[in-house]
Amino acid sequence: MPKPVLVPHHDKAQLRLAGATRIINVAATAVAARGIAHISLTGGTMGIAVLAGIAEHPLAETVDWSRVHFWWSDERFVAAGHADRNEQQARDAWLTSLGLPEGNLHVMGAADVFDTAEAAAAAYSQELARFAPAGELSPLFTLTLLGMGPDGHIASLFPARDEILHAEGVALAIHDSPKPPPTRVTLTLPVINFSERIWFLVAGSDKAEATSRLQAAAALPESELTAQILTETPAAGARGLLETLVLVTDDALG
């Protein structure tokens, strides 16, 4: 896996436009070459802003979005339609406007559908397996978008916890999350990394310390990413098979 590369942007507006343009180009290329694309979405302020940027982008109509399947790397275990859900935020920002079949939107289970987050995680593991190539647990993602918290977390894999180290399994239930709501579902790191491209969307001065740690880890080969590094900065473990980009605003670089 190639080491992460930082791509600075002046501000959030520039990152919003550049991120939207990049996503459109990757989706168009994948659909033209293979007839299908699998994109894993993220929540967070910047992630949702980039999706809204696609909705307004003049090139968005050049993509046959009906050929694109959308997934999520994590979700808040609350009721369907709740404003806290990453899925609902993505629908409101962009996805609803596409008019896609629901079969293209692979959402993690909601608290009014499943009794427990464990049941929702198991169901999502089964859904991923339906689209997985032989011998794999999930589809090969064309692109995975990730935010990063000020603490260095990705998806719902938080520092000082062992979920980032899970080498087996597909989706996990998370309880007592340090960020509300406390119960969540997340993909494991190996499934996140089964992606041709991973792009971080990082903005804001509150991310500067975590970005600095991510930069330090980016200089290391994957074999030197110790458990200590991963539990201190889970984002350090996310690396795409072909490309890992950290699309970052200047203020997040400190």
C-alpha cells in the first residue's frame, strides 16, 4: 500500500470543490471502465459539505450514478431518519436528488429496525458479502472517503480502544463511544482498507495536532505501524491499495 500523500487546500471552500471534482472524476472513470463503482461515504461536516458540492457541480451529470453503489464506513445507531445518522445527512445533502434505487444505497441498520447494534453489524456484514469477490468479505471499494476527528479517530474507531486492532470481522458494534451518540456500528480497519483509494477530508485548526501525528505515521511503511501508533491515532492505519490522499485545509496543517 502506498504511503499517504498530503494535498493542501487554502480553505474549506476550496477543499469542498476539489473533493467534489475528484469524486466525480473517479466515479466516471470507474463506471466507464467497469460499469460499476463502489464508494464508501463518511459523515462529518467536511464530508457532507463535499457531497453537497457534488450536487451543485456542473460535471455531476456526466456520471451515470445508477451504476454507483454507496456504502458507509460507520453509522450512529439511532432511528432511521434521525438527523444524527450519516446516511440521512448524505441523503439530504445529495443522494436524494439522484433518485437512485434503494438497492444502490447500502445503509447500516437503524435502532428502530434492529434490537441491537450487534444485530445491525451482522446484517451489514452479510450485505457487504453479497457484493464481495470470491474469497473476500466485502466489495473492493473504488473509493473510501474518511473524515478524521481532532483525536485522530476514523469511522467509529477511536483512540485508546482496541477496535482499531481487530484484524478479523467486517462490522463491529461500538458502545460507550467518546462522541455522542454512544452506540454505533463501524467497519473494521481491514475492510476500510480494501479500497483502491482512500481520501481523507480534513478541515479546521482543531485537527492540526491529529494531522501532525498522521503525517508522522505516513512516513512509515505499513509494517512499522505498531499497535501503539494505531491506538494513539487510528487514522494512521487507513491506507488504500492504490492511493491514499489527505485532502486538508491549511489551518489543519497548523
